[in-house]
Amino acid sequence: MACSRSAVAGESSENTKNDIETHETMQNGQAPLIDTDSEEIHLDDVLSQLKVGPFQWRMLLLAGGGYLAVCSEIMVFVFLSEPVTKEWSLTRMTFAMLPFVSGITGIIGSFTFGIISDRYGRQKPFIIATAIVAVFGLISAFSPTFWFLVLIRSLVSLGNGGLEAVDFVLLLECLPRRNRGSFMVVITFCGALGAVLAGGLAWWLLPTYGWRTFVGACSIPSFLVFICRFFISYESPRYLFVSGRKKEALHVLSTIARQNKTSMPKGEIICPPSQERGKLLELFKAPVLKRTIFSSLVWFFQSTGYWGVTIYLPEYMGSLGINPYFNMFTVFIGELPGLCLAMILIEPHMLGRIKCLRFFSIGTIITLVLFAFINLDFLKAVCVIVVYFFMVPIYSILNTYTSEVYPTDIRSIAMAWVKSVISVPGLITPFVGASILSSNISWLYPIVWACCFALQFLCTFGFSTETAGKDLRDSKIVAQKPSRLPTTQF
């Protein structure tokens, strides 16, 4: 009996102590810690149980619109070479300074906004970058001199670099694991629509209204995204957990549940905070060093091949007697079915990320070789459409894989790094392309860039981690599952 009274007294004392601790925790504005017997649940499982619904579609509208704006602005260079060169009597090498300087500022923008994103959140750098693209994109239409145009377009590229570093990450971190692949391809699909928009505007506006009207029209998407941002302003819940802002993260998860009309699962969220966020040097340390090296090589050869084919393609097709603006418009249309195919093949029950990447790389190589040696102009025009059918989806696969393979605490800086890597070819391909076009060997232009894709294909064998259908990592540190984590219960 004495033992019983003692046990009751001890239990009562322990309960009182726990009540006091819980009350104090609530007073500090924090959710109470969960008892060690509580069920633990990973953040990916939480997002999967909340499912895809209106919340994700709104975020897709924002991220997809952002990438559409980026790609429509990037394509401006492709259509400016002829009219700008004629207006200011420039040589090809002088005009090449426009994409060269813009490439440098794009690198600066990627790193700057990538670091800010990993340290301070995804939303603020997204809106700042969008504003930069919108404002300076419009101003560039009124450039009085070529060098003023170079200056203003370099600022547009600064914003583009920032958007590319943040855009995919912002959406990825709100998605259930089974929907990541298809949603990320949809963003690239939106980018392809941006290229189609630029091609259509060039075909419509350039011959009649001039390049200034065309440049001003290409800034419209970024203004629309800037306006949408005031109605869709959610931060990444994964970033909030990793940065230790649990209360805000729970609020976002509650918003997802409410908008998707689902219920919040119970249990401890397994997503420990990380203090080492947004540090570039972490990309070159174990265990992510190998993936950084091979990701950089694959991205580099992809960008070199793509821009090598694209930047002087209107001029090249024009030299063959084919309407360059109409041809580029149809080429960009050809990207869309390729992206739809990638949306299917990228899923884990199909090819997954890595095999899908190799499939489209091989397709690009084969069609570029055919393009080089086909003599009929009509067949060349058709063949170049097929080239883009295979070539452009590679970007969507790489954007998906790179975002998934790096942990949350360095995800944006990793995207910034690869976006900086792909800016380097933009510095050299205008000069290389100009030299190749000066040659009388008609097949040389496509074969040189086919070799780039062959090197890219070989580098994909350095990828050893398939991410399709897997949980996202939140930290580089792989620790054993602890018995008690400073996590939060719904």
C-alpha cells in the first residue's frame, strides 16, 4: 500500500512537472516537444499525406510563370543579332559582347540569390529577382546606344540568374515525393512556352515594328509574375524547418492542408534544423563532392551544346534560304511534345531520372548528325525541330535531378552553382559560333555541338544516385535516428 501511495505521488509529481514544462514551452510561443513514445513522421511523408491540390497548383503558377519569364528574356539574344548588328553597324564579334557580359552578370546573380535563398528564404530573392527582370527588361527597349543596351541587358541577366537559382527549389520543397518529377518538368514546359512566346513575338513584331517593340513585349511576363507574387506568397515549409522556424513551417503546412482539403497527420516531424546553410564550399566536400563534379560537367556540356545550336540558328537557317523567324517559332513548338514525353519517362515506374537523361542525350546526338548531312532544306527544317524535341527536355531532367540530389541546407546554392556553370558557355559560344559560321563547311556547325552532347552522355555515368521516388535530404550529415528530436507535433 505504501508502495502504491509512493508510486501515485511520484506519478503526480512527474505529471505536474511535465505540465509546467509544457506550459512554459507554450508561453515561449513554441510547440511542445513530443514524448519519445510518439510516432515519428518524416516531412516527405507529411507532404505526401497532404497530397497535391490547390496549394501546389498556385505555387506552380508562380514558379512556372517565373521560368516562362526567364526563358522569354533569354531568347531575346537569339533574335537580336541581325537587327541590332544592322542598326549600329556592328561586327559579329562586337555583338558577341552582349551575351558575354550578360553571362558574367548571370553568374553573379545566381550566386548572390542562391546564397540569400539558403540563408534567408526562397520568397524574398524570388520577388527581388522578378522585379529586376521586369524593370530592366522594359528599360532595355529604349537603349540609345549598343553599350547602353549591353549594360541594361546585363542587369536583366542578373535577375534571370537569381530566378533560376530559386525558382525550381521554391516549388520542389512543397511537393509530395511521387509528384516531384512531373511538376518539375511542367516548370520547364513553361520555360518552353516562354521560348515559343519569344519566337512568336519575333515572327510577328520584328519585321514590322522593330526590335525595340519586341524587347519591350518580352518583359510583360515578368511584370505579370511580379503582380501574382502579391497573391501567392508562401515560404517553403522545408526551408522553414531546416532554418529552425518551426512555428512558421507548421503554419504553411496547415495552409496546405486547408487549401487541399486534407487533414494534418499526427506525429513528430523528422526535419532537424541546420546552421550550415548556403555555403558554397560545402559543395566541394564529402559526401557531395562527386555529384558536384559530374553535375557540373553534364550541365556544362548541355549548355554548350544548346547555346551552340541556338544562338546563331536563325542566321544559319537564313543562309539556307529558310525563313529564320518562322523556323525558330516552329522549333520552339517542337519542344513541347518532347517535354510531355519527358514528363512520363522521368517517373520512377518508367525510366527514372538518370536513364531518362541518357535517352534524350542519345536522341539529341543522332538528330544533330542527321541534321548535318541531310541536303534537302525542307528536311533540314524538320530535322532541327526533332533536335529540340530531344535537346530541351534534358534541361527539365537536370533541373529535377539536381534539385533532388542535394540537401535542403545547400539546395539553392547548388542550383546557383550549376546555373553559373551553364553561364560559362554563354561567354564563349557566341565567339565559337561566329567562327564556325565563317567556315564554308556546312556540316561543321551541327557536328561540333553534337560532340558536346556526346561528352555529356559519357559524363552521366558518373551519376550513381537515383532520386526518383526517394525522400529529399535536408542535411549533408547522415546520423542515426535519435530517440528524441527537437521536432514538432501537429
